[in-house]
Amino acid sequence: MPNILFIPFPKKKFEAYLSSMQVGWVDQLSKSQKDQLFKLAVVDFYAGKLSADDLDGIASCLWDSLTHEEKRGDWVGNIMLSASDLGYLTRAIKGDGTHYEALKATLIKIRNFYESFCL
């Protein structure tokens, strides 16, 4: 039997973001609002208000809500997709360094996004 890891979605935290944008669910957000919500989540991640797993879950939800056209060539969407791997990459690192470089690259992408668009 394969190892299965269940990480709960940060529903209350996500709903608080949606409430601040005066919507009930992610499908009611425009692309620019989804980008803004992601920025808020990244700021909260760096402020210690969200864990890597929380950011992973929120980024996954936002990425999944984008249309094919919105995903294509979108820099913010690309950062969302990268952030959606945080939980896996954190746990996948092995003693031989497997996945270390991928985690490092992901964290650098998120940090560059934070410094460029969130400060």
C-alpha cells in the first residue's frame, strides 16, 4: 500500500480571503482578483500567518480555478503552480538531496514574486 499523506485544505483561512473580496467562492473571482488573493496569501506566508501547506493548498485551488487561456503564459499563474508543490517537495527531500534543488527553486520563485509584487 502506498504512503498517502492527507493535508487538510485551509478552508477557514481561504474563506477569510474570499470574504475580504466580498465573494462566496473562487469561481466568482476575476483573474486579477485571483492574482490579488494569491499576493495576499504570499504576504501572509512571509509574515508567518500561513504555513507552507496552507500556501500550497491556496495556490492549488487558485491554479485549478484558472481557465486554460488564463494559465497559458501567465507569470503569476506559473508562481501559483510552483507554490502548489510546496507540501510535496518539503516532504520528498531524501538524504541524497533528491528534490532539494526543486524545493530551493520553488522557494526562490516565490521569494522573487514576493519582492517584486508584494512589497
